Amino acid sequence: MLIKALDHLVLTVSDITVACEFYERVVGCKVVTFGDNRKALQCGNQKINLHRSGAEFRPCARQPTPGSADICFITATTIDDLIAHFKKCRVAIEEGPVQRTGARGPILSVYIRDPDENLIELSNYL
């Protein structure tokens, strides 16, 4: 088997409306509606489907829990511009900028938390 790409993942959230607003305003994702009025976050060529905690679309993870995700986004926006954007949005930086290792090599990252306390890493390849 040869995996070509990650198509989508699922994020369990407490409030889909709050999650959509945060990811659109702070992270720059596009909110899309699909299927039976379900919501997802479009991120480049991938998407994040949103499930409300307690009303997950089946099948789902064994123990879907808000706040259990740790996601890294690669962005074309510079780290300095990200930091300025987060300050403008009044979103605290959890850590960074720090150097880490991405799937294709060294990255420079800043970390924030979403409304459910998921850890969100935004990075530039070095």
C-alpha cells in the first residue's frame, strides 16, 4: 500500500459554531457545508470535518473528546506576521517561535489553543 495524502480528519468540538468562527477568523480556514448540513474546515487541499461532542457522526473514534487534538498547519504566512495576527485576534501564544521537525524537514512554529483547548501549531518550513 502507498499512501498519497491525508484527505481529511475529524475534530470533535463542544460547539461547531464557535469552532467555525475561530478557525475562520484566527487560522484562516474556509468553513464549508456538506452532506446533511454538516460543517468542515477547508485547509488547502485537506479538510477537517467537525463533530459536536455527544452527537458524533458514526462511525467515529472510540473516545471522541474535545481538546484531545494536536494539529500542525504549514502556512505561507511568516511567523512574525502570524504572531502579529494572533495579537490582533487576542489569541495567546502557547509557545514559540521554536524550531521543530515537520514531515519534510525543519520548521519554525508557534503554538496556540483553540476554544476547546486543542493544540494548534502553525509553521513555516525553513
